[in-house]
Amino acid sequence: MAFIDPNLGLAYGWTLGESGWHTEMDANLKRLGAIVGLSVKDRDLTAPPASPTEGDRYIIPAGATGDWAGKADQIAVRIDGAWEYYAPQVGWLCYIEDEAKLTVFKPTGWSAGVAI
């Protein structure tokens, strides 16, 4: 039986030979690839881009539409031709590429950011 880490949401604690290890480990590795060293292309697009590249990441703004509807403040990551979503935790840092700003996730949402 796996447990879930409260900070990054990673599964851990399997016993040797336990079923499900391989699928949970795949999910862990995808999550780490999505959120460690977090840098996003944009945070004010209200619709997913028409032709995203694998690995592209975005912060979803309020009022987003399409596949992003109802996922405000989450990180959208393009993996295997589909969007995956990760809810940020307080204290996560993120570089916003199109603004050249570093932002932090607070209890009230993403900060305005500091120019880098």
C-alpha cells in the first residue's frame, strides 16, 4: 500500500513485489518532470494553445476555457499528447517565461512576481 507525500503528491511506501508499483512510479516521475524547476510559457492564456509542444507548461488563469475550464491556478503540462494538471502548493516558485518574472504560490494564488 502506497502513501502520498503531502508536499509534491508523490506515492511511496510499497512493499517488495507489491502490485501497482510500476504505474505509481511512472506517475511520480511524470509529476517530478512537470513541477521540479518549474518554468511556464505563460499565465494569462485563457484557452490552450492550438499546437502545444510536448513538455510545454502553463499556469491556467481564472476564466479559462476548453480543456482548461475550471482549473484556475493549476499547472497545465503537455505530456504524451494530452494535458495533465497539477495543483500548486503554498511556496511553489515558478518562472514565467513571457514576463521574465519569478512568482510564488500563496494562499491567495500566484503572486504578481518579481522581474528577473
